[in-house]
Amino acid sequence: MNFILVELLTDRDVQDVEEVNEKILLNVNHIVSIKPINLLFQAEVKKGYWVRMSNGKKYRCLDVPKEFKDLIIE
């Protein structure tokens, strides 16, 4: 297994306006796609990524490792 460390944006509470950053290990073998997106984060727009996994889950990430950024065409 090959893991990467990514920083996620997660909603702690549906009614909570603020979002919290969390770090998580993802198995590289289960990543289906990584798509660049614009995220609204702390009242400003930042570049981020949708990371889609083979189990159907999607994660909003502020950053991905450099080896994945090099593969993404923007």
C-alpha cells in the first residue's frame, strides 16, 4: 500500500459557517481522480482539489503532494 498525506476541508457541523482543516492519509491505489477547483475558504477564494476515491467518496483538499500536481493539467 502507498499512502499520501493530504489536508482536507471538512464541515464539522452543517450549521457551522467555519470549516476546519484536517490531515488524513489516503491510499494512492484507491484514488480515481484529482480535479483542480476553486474553494471558498475563510471569505477568500483559494485553489484546491477534489480527490475522488474508488469507494465513491470525494474530499475537498487544500493541497496535494507535488507528484500529483505535476500530473494535473490546469
